[in-house]
Amino acid sequence: MRAAIDNDILFKGACYGLLVDLVSTVCPANGAVGVLGSARFVLPKKIAGSALRRDHASVLQALFEFLGRATVLEPLGGEQDMAADLELAAQELGVSLDAGESQLCAIMVHRLLPLLFTGDKRAITALERLLDADPRLVPIAGKVMCLEQAFVLALARDGCDTWRRAVCAEPGVDKALTICFSCHSESVPEQSHRDGLQSYISALRCVAARVLAP
């Protein structure tokens, strides 16, 4: 297992029509990825309720094709207990950690997975705080990757055009990416897109220096 992928990444990748390409930036094509079993039930409802420009059926097809190749991750007893502990600790600290993220973190710790790829910046910030509250989380340090980091890798590999077109075709999917790719401007230097992504990564690193991947 090379990476655990959260529902936010699955949703945005499918909406952009680039889910396989997005995940391949952090996990080789032959590397197994894991997704929560709930994704198959939660995400179709989210897609159906989203104001997308693309045909919803094609987005769903892309999602289900990806899920069909992924490994389903279901939290076991000890993992469920740890996830519940993390959610309670997050509430006490006043930080945001939903059930899906807590389950993926518990699974990562118990199964020694090398990477969590998440689009939830609030969860990343919460995990940084939780490192001090629950020493069991120490193994995730440096193993959490955000969406912008994957886009930096994608641009380095593929160039900017395909990724900018995909983001700007669905400007409501992720506001930060829409800003980074200057979707409301006709012509912007490619370097400005890279700088925008790095700016978001740097800001996140300031509040999550230990958990965020290099």
C-alpha cells in the first residue's frame, strides 16, 4: 500500500476529470492506494448535489472506475477506538477533524502506511495540534500531503496547460486552486501559478510543520 486517499481528493480529482493523473503524482501507477469504504456511498451524493459544469454521469464514471481499482480500507477494532479518541481530542482542542480523516489516520498508524493524501487543510492543521495530545500519531509526521503539493508535482511533470484548463473548467470545486490558476484572467505567466501553489503550501507549513510532507 503506497498511499491512503481521502474523500476530498477523490471528489476533486473526479470533478476535474484528472483523478488518476492526480493520484499518480504521489503514487506510481503500479502502487496500490487505499480509500475508505464509505467513499462509494458518500461521494455520489456529494457529486449529485454539486453545481458542476461537467456532466455528472462522467464524473461518477471516473470515480467508480478509480474506486474499482483501489483497495478498500475499513477501520478495525483498535483503529476505530483510536479514531474515536482523535475526534474527541480534536473537539477538546477546538480543531476540525471529521470521521473520515480520523479513521484514515488511525489506519495509517496501525498499518504503517507511508502517506496520507488529503485535500482537507483543516484536518492537517488539526493533526499538527493532535501530535502533542496523542503520541500514537508520531508515525504520521512528515507523511501527510496536501492537494497543492500534488499540483506542484503535476505541473513539474506535465506542464501547466492541462491542469489549468481542468481547474478553470470547474472553478467552484476548489477556490484556492481557482485563485492559483488565475481562472478569471486571460493570460498569466505559468510561474505565477507555481508561486501561488507554493504560497498556500508555505502558509500550511507554518501551522503544520511536523505532519506535512517535505
